[in-house]
Amino acid sequence: MFTLIPEKSKFYRVKRGQNAREVSISLGQPVLEELSGGMIIPVNDGYIIHEAGEGETFYSLSQKFGVSEDAVKKANGGVIYPSCKLFIPSR
């Protein structure tokens, strides 16, 4: 069975029954496509996972992390609320 080692791997093999949300959470990156068992997808280490705080907005996060507001929105489907996990693109 394939095991992901983030420091050494550039690709990840999707396990049978995994959905995009599960893969996205385990890899710490957005996955925006239909997945099926055995599919191989690239691993992008270009994201930071951030837990949204009370009053944070896409704009405030873009200023805090030095990335565009649109990039943060796109990586997260335009949804933000306190305590949600957000993908922040690295510079």
C-alpha cells in the first residue's frame, strides 16, 4: 500500500472510498476535482492551514499573510467563519 511521506513525496495515490474533502484535509491542500480510488494527484506544499478567528475576513488574512484576497477566496470556496480551517496560499 502507498504511504504518503510529505517531505519526500510529490504525488499521492487516492485510496478507495476517499472523497475530495478527506484527501484535502489529509494533504493540507485544496483538492478541487472528482477523485476515484487509485488516482494519483500532485502534492502541493504551497499552502498553510489557518484556523479562522472571530472577525477575520479574506481581506484581513490576505494582509496578514501577504497574498491576494482573491487567492485566499479561491482556495477556500469563498466561505469563512470562526474556527474553520482555511487554506492560505504561500507567497
